[in-house]
Amino acid sequence: MKPGTGLGTRERIVRAASHLMQRQGYDGTGIKQISVAASATLGSVYHFFPGGKQELAVAAIGHGEQEFAHELEHWLAAEADPAAAVVACANNLGVGLRDSDWVDGCPVTSTALGTAGRAPDIQEAAARAFARWRGLVAARLRAAGFAEDVATELAYTVISTLEGAELAAQVERSTTPLEVAGRHLARLIDLHR
């Protein structure tokens, strides 16, 4: 079955944009390419996104935010120990990246990086995504008994480190940066118990 089958036109467009921008970045992805990938007309793309590519990128970031939030929630709930959960998360990110032949990094980062300083709506959408992910990690840490301030700071460190390690893994074509990051994040979490 073709990805996106059974979805409405708007959702197909958002998913196609998210996937393409994840692989090619904002500047490397065109509206026409998105319409073809979504099996939608250019008119449909502009009907749903009259603000054009920038508006579509904000929606694509929202889609990427939601997808990773679901994965993150799963990994954080899968382990009783939050340190082990972070290791599992890092390792799973590495597996997903390797399985994509190193092209499917973070859809939020890859979309937002190319727009730094020139697309505030995209930057704000990315900031909301990172804040949501940090919130999920902080909530898991608080549930494990960490103080609010410690949970908040550790959550910043976890998300920032995973983002950086994912980029390094992509560049190196190796899961090692994510595996090492996961282990060291777990040690850091254990130090703050």
C-alpha cells in the first residue's frame, strides 16, 4: 500500500512536505515536488496553504513534532528507569537512521536550519517542537522523583544531546554517536538521582 493511502489531501501534503524537508531541507524542497509526492495538484497545495512553502513548512514541523513525540512517549514509558529509557531512545534513533540509509534525520531540525534568521514562523514552530519534547522528558523525570529544576535542566540536555548526536550519526553514517550519547546521558541522569 502506498504511504498516505486513505488520507485526506491536506494530510498527504503535510506528510509529503515533512518527509521531503526531512531529507532535503527547506531550501532543497519545492512546492511542485511536494505536490507530486502527495499525489495532489499545485492548486490543492495552495488551497490548503495559501501562505505557500513557509506555511507548509510550519505544518510539516508540526507533523514531525507529533511523530517524534509519540515515539519519545513510547520509549520513555517502555522502561521503568528514565536513564534506561533515554538509552533505548538513543539506540532506536540510531536504528531508524541506519534503516533509512542515513537520510531520515530530525524533520524539525532539517527544516528549520535552512531558515534561520529569515523565517520566524518556522523558527517558532521548531522551538515549540523542542519545548514539547523537553516537556515529555522532564515529566518522565519528575515522575521518577527528580526535582522540578533538575528535571527541566536534564530535559534540555537530553533533547539537545540527542539532536546533536543524530546529526553526527547522519554525517558519520554510524549509530555510534547516538549510542555513546545515550550511555552518557544515562550516567548524567544517574548522577542526579
